[in-house]
Amino acid sequence: MRNVILSEGNRKVSDLREGEDNVSIKVRVLSVDEPKVIHTKRGDRTISEAIVGDESGRIKLTMWGNQAGKINEGDAIELKGAWTTSFKGDVQLNIGSRGEINKIDEGSLPKPEDIPENTPKASESSSRSYGRSRGGYRRGGYGGRGYRRDRGGYSSSFGSSEEGEESSDSEDEE
């Protein structure tokens, strides 16, 4: 049984909780990193990370596959079909090939300097989890472990690789 909250309509950053699917939200891009390739259990994947926000706060956004590199600092965008995860106590947004990123009217969102610093926090029970909060199992049957064994030790990839991967029925994005 999946423990997933389906989100309908537009949300505010401060209302986001880990484990949500189908999130629609309008945000301003505050900063964006160049796309990079990371290694996951499904092979090499391209991602880019950004900080986005609205009048209620800011949140980290990871764009997977063909969504990587689609936005620029200062853009006003609407995300459709995004999902949330948590890492180190913070809720994070993700968007992949089945989601949409659309530019919207600049005036509908606050200026970057008017976006508060606060970020949504994960619930206490999941704040120590390095895995996905969407429920179910990914291909390979490892569930929600967001770390990989690497030459005798464990390594985490700062909340980007396995944690943000799409569910097992997703298509390859590259």
C-alpha cells in the first residue's frame, strides 16, 4: 500500500510535505546550477539543481533527465507533475520527464529579494531517512535506500541521486 498524498491545484512552498506526488506549484527561480551527470543504480543520469521560492518560502528543486538545464535564474515558472522527497530534514521538490516546466507571467510572483529564507521541514520520523518518501519499491527491490555501497564504504550523494529518482515505472529520461 502506498502512503502518498496526491496534490491537486497550485500549492505554496510552505505547504509542501515529503511524499507528495503530482504537485503543481508556481515559483521564482532564485539560483540554478549547471547540469551534471551523477551515477545511480539505474546508470548515469543528468540532473540540475535550483533554489526556487514564492511568497511563503524557498525549496531545493532537482530536475531530472530532459528537464535539467531548462530554467534560468529569475524565471517565473509553473511546475506540474512534480514530487517531493526529504533529505536531512528538509523537503525537496523533484521533476522528471513526466512533469512540465512552463514559464509564466513575471508579475505573478514576488521579486527574489522578497522571498523569505524559510524552507519546509520534513516530519521528524522521516528527517533521518536518506531514501524516498513516495512509498513502494524501485526496480531492483531495494526500497528507499538513498545510499550505495562504494568500495567498502557507504557514500551519500547529498540528496540527489537515488533519493530523487522517479518511481519504478518511469521511462529513461536521456
